[in-house]
Amino acid sequence: MTTVRTSTKVDEFISRVTVVSKPKVTKKTVTQESEPNLIPLSAYWEDAKERWKIHTKEVNDLWKDLKASYEKARPYIEKAIEKGKELIGKIKTLLNKTK
């Protein structure tokens, strides 16, 4: 057996530590599961049709929003393209003058 010397602070700390010797055990009763309530195939089909209607409406709304966004941005995009063409033309003429 090996003896280890510890300080008084360690001894005080160890004396305050409590060790649980026995784990707490709780009894749990297991119940047998009952049969699940299955819905008929027709209900699944109706649900699928409703979900498809919702999906179609959402996609159509998205498409309308994208069209509106494009129409709002279109003049700015066209202006930027024209400005870009103008600047490229100026750069080309400057490069041709330096040759």
C-alpha cells in the first residue's frame, strides 16, 4: 500500500465529499402497445391532393413575386448595361489612341 501526503486543504475537501454507495433504482412498468389507428388510403389521397393545391398556390405566388421583382429591377439593369457598354467603348478608344 502506498501512502500519499496531502495538504490540510485537500484533507478538508475530501472530508466534505460524500460518496453515494447505492444507485437509486426506480421501477418502471412496461405496458403493451395497442394497435395503431390507421387512416384509410382515401384519406391519404385527399391529403395529398390538398397538399398539392397548397404547393401549386405557393409556386404561383413565388413566380408572381419574381416577375414583379424583375420588372422593378429591369430599368436599373438596362441602364447598367448601357453604362457598361459606354465605358467599354471609351476604354477601347483610349487603348487605340495609345497604340
